[in-house]
Amino acid sequence: MLNPVERAEGQPENPFASLIPDQHIAVVPHFTLESGVTLHNVPVAYSTRGTLSPSGDNALVICHALSGSADVSDWWGPLMGGDGRAFDVTRFFIVCLNSLGSPYGSASPVTSIDGDPQLGRYGPEFPLTTIRDDVKYVPVWTEVLRG
């Protein structure tokens, strides 16, 4: 049984997860989608830049939609950097989470059902997800920062 949130070393069943450099994968034990479907052992890919302050009050979550993955520099690279940049990595701890349903590391049609390779991949049976689902899993994912 998983702890509230665990980090995974990789995702061998998903060939697309390795395409994103410097990303990590957290596994959420269960997550109920807006549709009412509950996913189990849910991988969530993410990347971070900068350093989280001791009080944890400098996190900046960047939405995935424009980058298509957890690689925050894909689209947002010109805004990242030091003093004077919108996403100042010397001031902020920047987190980019990969959306559910995207093949680049989070739960999607190319990941194993309930995280169990013996059950096969979701394929076309992967449930529909919404932006509300992505927003709802941000606080769940923050357990990674505490653990």
C-alpha cells in the first residue's frame, strides 16, 4: 500500500515519460475525477525550478496547457531566470504539473490501469478528465513537498 503520496523512479510502461528532461513522478494512491470515476495509484509528472522557502510560501504553480508537458521551459522559458524575470527562480519555487490524460508522465491512456502492468494499459478506456480535475489534484500533489 502506498503512503499518502510517493515518488516513483520512472514509468517503464510509458515510452513518452522519458522524453521530458528533469521531471519527476509522484504517485497519488487514489483520485476521484469530476465524472465520479476513481483512479488508483495515479502517476502525476512534475518539474520544479528554484528552491522552496523554509516557510513554504514561495511556490508558484504554472499550468501545463501551453507546454504540453511538465517541462516548464517549453513555452515559459523566456520568462524564467533571475532578477527582473516574471518567473524569478531566485525568488520563487516554480512547479509545473503535467495534466491528467497527457502521455508525458501523468495518468493517461498509455499508463497501466491502477498502476498495475498486469492489468494492461488504459488505452481508449481512459476516463475523460477536466481542467477542474487538474486544479483539484494540485493540493493533493503538494503532499510531495511535505514528504
